[in-house]
Amino acid sequence: MLAFGRALMSQPRFMLMDEPSMGLAPAVIDKVMASVREIADSGIGVLMVEQTPRQVWALPTTSWSWRAAR
């Protein structure tokens, strides 16, 4: 959350997030995803890399998913 605040202080038009929910408790993940939703709703573009796609798919945005080849 602190990183979001620091990034938003510069009034960005776009934010890149690399696994913002990594290592967090489920209740905190919900708060993080709610913050991401608010950021996107404010008109800031968001590109997020996340290993738990369920949370990302719950966001009202366009999302892509792919699996690594083995």
C-alpha cells in the first residue's frame, strides 16, 4: 500500500505492478485488489503481473492469461 501511495504522488497515467499480492494474507489481498480497482477506476492504466488470476479476473478490466510451456 505504501508503494501505491508513493507511485500515485507523481500523478502517473500508467502503473506497472509486479505481484502486488505476493506473501499477503487473504484479507489483505482483498484490500490490495480494491485499491487496484480504485486506481483503474480513476483513469490510471494498470498492467499487473499476478500468479493468482482469480483476483485479477475479478477486476472489471481486460485481462489476458497464459501458461508457461513445459
